[in-house]
Amino acid sequence: MNIKIENGRLIDPAHRTDHITDVFVAEGKVVAHGRAPDGFRPDQTLDARGLIVCPGLVDLAARLREPGYEYRATLESEMDAAMAGGVTSLAIPPDTDPVLDEPGLVEMLCHRAKKLNRAHVYPVGALTLGLKGERLSEMAELVESGCVAFSQANVPIVDNTVLLRAMQYAATFDFPVWLQPIAPFLSRGGFAHDGEVASRLGLPGIPVAAETVALFTYLQLARSTGARLHITRLSSAEGLRLIDQARDEGMSVTCDVSVHHLHLCDMDIGYFNSNCYLVPPLRSQRDRDALRQGLIDGRINALCSDHTPVDDDGKFAPFSESEPGATGLELLLSLTLKWAHDSKLDLVDALARVTSDAARIVGITKAGHLAPGARADICIFDPDIHRVIDRNTLRSQGKNTAFLGLELPGQVRYTLVEGQIMYRG
């Protein structure tokens, strides 16, 4: 289908583009800006006057809950949520049931996602079999099946010898290793940041050292093996300082932060709000402010939703007995816009963290930008509309978010995937 998107404000962070122009789409690709190619005849014209046209968002952490947790969410419901949020590319953590540690499972997930013909799915394979931290997965076979990186999700490896061997193997073939820094013994039995709020509520705390001890280990092993390391879901100012220090010493390492840790802190737990029970835990206001600044200046490379839909039964339990996680796919764009507004940050730089910068980490070359020849994965949104987050209007099967009832900026009008209009809002 040939589509003309006219009079929109084109923001393409990868090329520092920000101006009003027309965009022309044909055969699933962007073919031109401004002036139509010779012989171009649109089958459909989208009026984007007053709207922003940007690359489809790239999410580095979106749990779709299949296979194994369909009672919490389904591939269909979460793909619908992605389309409503303008998210066209999803990196999927391996903590499904069964775990994404076998080529057949990865191929099945990719096949199911392709049949739905919505967002592009990029599985992150399990670094060890069953995420048990004992035996390495067959990484080469998993890459052939579609995996773009390897991770332990939220399950740390206790034996550092296993982690060393995993990094050595990954470095041999230049496979990216994505790790969330969690020291298992320091975090064991904890539910919230080890601070005044946890003490007041009587919740066992998780110290910042649970992140920094693990992070120091990961950086040391990556330095000695040459593994390509990405740190996922950073939560503390001290953790960011360690990454800065490693970079100053010449190490190449990337990192991301979730939208929840960008906007919330441990004070938001209030009186045991289970929607604020997350892994890693919400840290102090000082930590949150450091993460916001790190994302502004690019020391934190990307922003993700850390989308984790949980059913109502899992969240209506007492805080320490509830399931951790929060829904975020439909909120990623709005919370990015809110952060940009609060920080007085240019939209080109803000949108880069959820488009081109995130695509670079995943290794996607055809998405994350809108240069002629790029895959026509496009988000068209109205930045001036504010909407109240209502559980009844969320497309995700998981309604678990601390932002319910809040008014957030941005409304997606159209989401295009490979030149096909997959959502109209």
C-alpha cells in the first residue's frame, strides 16, 4: 500500500531531523520525504497536521507472557497494547515458561508473533539452561533461531565461574550479554529499597549494594573476557557512577532504565501500593533524580517499559505476597513525553532514547529511524492531548500500574508496521 503522511512534524532522532514535511511510504518502506517519488500515487493519505511523525518505538523489555503465563496476558492482548502505544519493536526477556533456552521455543514465539502481523519481536535468549545458572545454553543455535542477545532476566547467577564461562563463550561469537545487576544474597528476602520508607512500613529492605556488588562483578568479568555487556534496568545513582567509572577506563558498556524508575521513588509505595512492588525496587528520590539526569546527558543509553503484566489476584495480595512488576507498553511514549517536559529536554533527544538509541542496542538497522529505505515502522501522535490513565481503556491484559488516575501527555493516532496501518486512535 502506498501511503502519504502529509503536513506532519517529522522527528527522526537518528538523523537529527525536526521539521514539518510529508512522508511517503511504499512496499513497506519509507521512500521519500517532502516530495513524492516519480510515479507515486497514494492509496491512502493521512493528515498529520499538528501531529508528530516519528519512528515506531523500540522497547528493550516487554514481557508478553507467552508461553506459560497466558492467565496474566496473551500475545494478542500485549501486541494490541504495543500498537496502542506506538511500539513497533519488542525485545522479549527469556523468563517465560518454559524458559527461552531451546531453539524450538524461540522459533515458535517468532512464528506466533509473525502470524499476528503486528509488532516485530526480538527474543532475548536464556544465558543458562532454565535460568538456573548451572549450564550454558546453546547460544549459537538460539541466535540462528532468532535471539538477539542473552540474559538471565531477573534471575542472578550465583556461581561466578559459570558467568565467566558464559561471557567467554558470548565474547567468542560477539553475542551481546544483557544482565540485570542483582546480588542474590544481598537481595534475598527483600521487597523494597532499604531506607526510611521500608523501615516505616516494616518491609525487609534491599540495599543499593545488591545492585553495585553485582554490577562491579559484571564489569570486571566483561573487562577480562571482552564480552559485549548491556546493563538492564539500572536503579541507583551509585550503579550509574560505577558505569561512568568503567567508561572512563575505556570500557564499552551500555545501560537502560525503566519508565517506572524514571518517574517514581520509594515514597510512592505510600501505604503498601503493590503496583510499586518492582524488581529492582524503587530507590530513593536522590537515585531517581540521578537516573533522570543520566538519561538526559546520554550516560544511560535507553528508556524501556519493563512491561510486566500481572493479573489482579497477583496484585491484590498484601505487598510482600504480591507479584512484582508493572504494565508499561501503552505508557512508554506518554512517560517519555512527561520526562522531556519536566526536564525541558528537546523532543529529538527524548525520543532518541526510545527509538534510535534503543534500536542500536538491539542491533536493528532497519528500524529506529525514518530515512528513505528504512522499514516503515511509524508512530504518529498528538503531543498536546492529555489523557487520564484508566484501567478500562488499557489494551494490556495487565492493569497493574502506579500511574492509574494520572493525566499524561500524548495520544497515539496511528501506528504503522511495515507500511500497514495497524492502529487508529
